[in-house]
Amino acid sequence: MPPINKKYLIVAIAIVVIVLLSILIYVFHPTFSKPPLNQTKTLTPTPYVEKKEKIVVYAYRDVITGIDPGAEDDIGIVVLGLAYEPLLYYNPLNKEFRPALATEWLKVNETAWIFKLRPSVKFHDGSPLTAEAVRFTIMRNKALYSEKGVGVGWIWDSVEDVVLLNSTAVLFKLRYPAPIDLIASAAYGAYIYCPNVMNYAKASNLTEESIRMWFEQGNDCGTGPYRVVSYKPESEVILRKFDEWWGWKVVDNLNAPDVVIIKIVEDPAQQEMGLISGDIDIATNIPKTSIPNLLRLGYSVYNASLFYNYILMFNVRKWPTNITEFRKAIAYAIPWSEIVNTAFQGYGRLGSGLIPYGFPGHVEGLHYEYNLTKAKELLSSIGISSARLELVISSGYEEEERFAALLKSSLQQIGVTVDIIALPWEQVKEKGMAVWSSPEEAPHMIINDWWPTYATPYDFLYILHSNNTVWNWSGYTNSDFDSIIDEAFTAEGEDYARALSLYTQAQRIVFEEAVALNLCDSVHPFIYDGDKIKFREGAFNPLYSFVLFFQYVEVMS
């Protein structure tokens, strides 16, 4: 056996000493603890807690009329505004633009604008936002309107082409000067959607019906903070948070709803019951007489000025509303002072001209006064002592119901009987459009509630343009009126003051001929549970009507 190396022996002795000292310290040192004898120490796993989804139920009163972003021009806005985004947002109240899918924009000259796109934006199908998507959207929207009369592609009338500068920048080449920044922020016709819809719909051209049908089957291809996951337009639409939305870091809202349910509840009383029972979180059509009591119960109200008005339209193709003096007699017999306080329960402002208060082109003093004597004189001048009229209103619209009752009572005093016909919105629209095909079957009077497409006076006046057979429920044709508003529209881009003057002139024509009367500029109350729901700045924008931007809504419980 070879001798043991002394160096190794010293090291071994040192190790033994260290181990013994460690044992003594562990056993006797008071600052250390040890497990009890004969007990095995175990680790308790952390239980998995499933995240509770934040769900908001938003009650709306009308059936959703469509969700094709290129074709829709009506109720579908409440869905489109969540699933899609325009290049810019605009608020007419403070006249401010806010970047959306475009981060920079420049007016190069009178007929050229450049828009730079936001980087790293994804559509809901995972494809990237590109300049080609912008061009595709605008060209399809233009084609739908010019070839089929569908949608609001007229807003892009000034655009000759959308030139791709690179993958993230476009140049709008115009046929004539136009405020492209305002047009690009429109509530309709400006939402950007992905070109992949052509493949999904197996379409070969931009206006093919299969594209619209693909959307109406409940599909979307937008970039918005929420995506459509269930689409039952007559009962409810369900949208789910799009986690890859570019804006979540910007809004920094951890309490934004995970799921938004837009529930169609036409009856105001049912909306009220749903709110009280907790089945509804935000109601848009509560009986206005119930609001004071709901506030006493602890509910909250947000009064939104939405540039939303109620327009009484006369059928000018049917006797006796085809007679100007008769229409004026009706106008003088309307109890104007009672409209806001009685019909609208204080939630509104008396209408003046067709354009709402605060919106570009509004004119004060364009309304009739209540004067039964004048009304009777006008009827006498045309030899009419009695008449029977039909008035079509939307069922569930309590404002219209109360106004109709006021009108019926007042017109009885001048020998005119009114038959009130309340119909669902879609049937009201059919009745209104019938003035062009079957004027004798269309009603004498009909109420059309209107809100803007974008911040132009043209929008509110175009409802009487002879080309607008979808919304011109008066059947009114006046080439002078058409020419004036068309000229004003094309003048907006280079001489806005002149454009406004022309729009005023057009409104005076409508007033003098009493073709359509703005009854009230509505202030719309949103009733909600303030303990659960908080609205941040940005949740409402009056240009986008009943869109509630849920990325700015907090769910507190």
C-alpha cells in the first residue's frame, strides 16, 4: 500500500471538521428551524384559477341591417365601428382628427393627398395591413355605388385613383379638390378591410354578390379591437376581443370587455326590465319617462349629442301632399313648442333646417311657427276642407309615437284626419322607398331618423336628391336643388365658405316648399349600471352615431 499524501490527509480532515460544525450549527443555532421528526415536507401546488371573462350586454332597438363594410349604410354601423377602422377619426365638436390606421397624412396640393399607414397592424385573419388593402377597399366601395347603387361609395367620387407608393403609403389622386381627411374619417364607406375577402368569397370581380354574402354569413376581415364571432342580426351579435389589435397598448385598458353582446331589444319597456334584472348593462331605448326613477335607483345616464335628427317627409307624388300649400298648412299646424318637451321628454333641440345644430352647415331660423289660423287659410286657398292622411312611424320609437299623437290631435282642428301606422324599421324603409315605384301606395307622411355619413352638409341634403331612391322618401325631384348641392359638394375642397352658402340656399328651397321638416335634433340618453360600467373619454364620438367604442369602456365587476 503506497503512503498517503499528507496534503490529501489535511484536506480530508478539514472537510470532516466542516461537516461536523455544520451539523452542530443546524441542530443548536436558534435562528434556524427544522421540520418535525418523521414528517416529510411536501409542496402544495398553486390552484389554477380561470380568468373570469368581462362581458358587456349592449341593448339596441333595431335589427342589424348588414355588416358588409363596403355596402352597409344603416344600422350595421353599431357592429362595423367595433370590427373595423378607418384611416382617421374625426370629431366635429372639437374639429380634431385622431390617427387610426394612418399615422401621418399630407395634402400635397389641391388634387393629391398622401397617407402613411400604421406599421404592424393585422387584420382579423392574420394578414398585414398594406397599401393594397386601402386601394382595394376604396375601389370596391366606389364600384358598388357606381355600378349597383349600393353603399355610400359616392363619398369617394373625387378619387380618380389610389396610387401605391410602397407597402405602407398611398397617394390619393383626385379628379377635383376634396377634403380627403374628412372623407377618410367617414362613419360609413371608409372602413378598411382585407383583400383576402375575394378569395374567401371565391369572387372574380369587386362587385360580385358572393362577397356581400360572405360578410352577411357572419364573417369579418377588419382590424378593429373586436371581431365578430356570432351574427344573428334579428336578435344578437357577439364580438370578442381581438388580442392582436395594435391599439391595446395605446389605450392601456386592462378592464376592457372580453366579449361584447349587442342584443336587439325593440320594446323600450323590455330594455328597462332587462337593465333592472341585470340582463342588460347598457340600454339605448329606455322609456324616457322612466329615466328619473332609474337615476334614483342608482343607475347612470350619459346624454349623447349624436347629430341625429327626426325628419318628417311628405309624399309629393300623392294627393293632397303633392300640393305645396297643403304641406305648408300641415307645417303651421304642428305644435312645435310641444315637440321637445312632450314628444322627446326634453331630450332634444327644436330642429331648424335639415342639418342638426352644431353640425357643419346648420342654419338657424328655418322652422315654422304654430299658427292654426294660417293653416286654415292655406287649406281654404286650395279648396280643401277635409282630408285623410297616413303617417308611418317606427314601432318602439316612443318619440315618434308621442309626436304622432300630438300631430293627430292638432290636425283634427283643421279638418285633417291622421291614421298612424307603426311598423318595424325595415318595413318603414320599404314604405318610404315605395314612393318611387308605387307612390299611391306609399304613405302621405313618414318619419325618417337620420345621422351623418361624414362631416359634410351634403349628407343631410342628399336625402332629397333625385338620384337617391333609397332614402328620398318624399319622391322629390328638383333639378335646381340637385345642382346646388352637387356644386356645393365639389366646392368643399377649395372654397368651403362658398360651399356652405350653397348648402344654406338649398335648405331654404326645402323650407319654402315644405318637402321635409326637421322635427328635433335628438339628445340620446344611454342608461347603464355605473357600478359595473365606466366610460372613458373616447367611448363616444357623435360622428359615429350609436357606435360605442368598447376599447374605452371599463368593466368594474
